[in-house]
Amino acid sequence: MKILQLSNVSKTYGTDSHSVTVLKKINLEIKKGDFIALMGPSGSGKSTLMHIAGCLDVPTSGKVIFENKDVSKLSEGELAQIRNKKIGFVFQSFNLIPRTTALDNVQLPLIYAGVDIEERQERSKKALELLGLKERITHFPNQLSGGEQQRTAIARALVNKPSIILADEPTGNLDSKTGKEIIKVFKKLNRDGNTIVLVTHDEKIAQIAKKIIKIYDGEIV
């Protein structure tokens, strides 16, 4: 089953007199169960591609089809619904709210989705347990190690049972040992049936994916 298709996607920033084309006619297809590593040096366009794939940005030209819907024809509200219910995001900087517990951080997408308090607490606890954080659910981010913070962020990405998980340099702020542990988590999640796109510049990390796609100067090579 096809989850996401990008057809001739280009992205240009700036004005007619001074513009920069970051992506050039990208074609990419992501199917259910895929584990794709998107590789490229800094400035290659991989993060812009991730933002477009995650409905955080729209292309200048070309089409993005998410589960048979043309994203360019959706309102901002409809895009927000897709981001909340269909896409799990994991970022390099964890993006946890400092003054709330691990449990409350994981619950956030469910609050936006209007899930009642009992169900969202139960689902959030299960997600944290799945990530080995059963004993840490009442801890605040500053009481968690870097690896635990990233696993909390992964639990938050998983809690809405998304169609796809987009992870942008998820090991970038971690030491190599902790980074390896986080990559094992993604490998297990994929074995469990989750579709994952992982942005990385690290060849060793990319090797665990089923498919590696390299991007240079805004083009897939």
C-alpha cells in the first residue's frame, strides 16, 4: 500500500530577482512497511524534503499525494489534522516541553486529537512502556538522560498510531553508544510494522534501513 508519493516536487525560496531552488523535480514513493534512510550533506535539501513529506511545507511545483489525497489542495486545518493523526515526528532536539512530565509530553498529540483523558493516559503509558520507560513516566525532561528524552519523543510520535514516522537526525544530539540504542529502537519499530523515513548524514546509521536514498544539491542521485 502506497502511503506517500512525491511527483516532480521542486521547492524554491525567495523572489524572482533572487531565488534559491532547494529541491529539483524529486520523485519518491513510500510504501507501508518501508524503512528508508535519506542521506545527504548539510544543505543538500534533505530537511526541506522531510518538511514537505511531513506536510509542514508545500512544494513550489509538483505533487504530494498522502494516502490518495493531493496535499496541495488541502486547507491548513486539514494539513494540521494529517500531521496530528497520520504522521509521527522525531527531531534531533527532542522538542519536549520542559515543565511537563514524560507522560504529559507523550499525551500532547492525543489532547489535540480530542481523545478523552482516560484513554490518552492509558495509550501514553503503553507507548512509554514499549520504549522501556515504565519507571520514568513521572520524570521531567531534565531528569532524563539524552537517550531517555529521545525515547520519550519517539513514544510521542507513536502514540497516535501514525501511518508514517519521520525522524530528522534523531541521533544528532546523542553520543555514539546512545545513538546506536535509538537506532535499534527504530529497527524494532519497523519490524513491528511501522513505516519509517530517517534523515541522517551518518553512513553507519543509514545501513540499518532497508533502502538508502541519497540527495545532493536538491536532487536524488
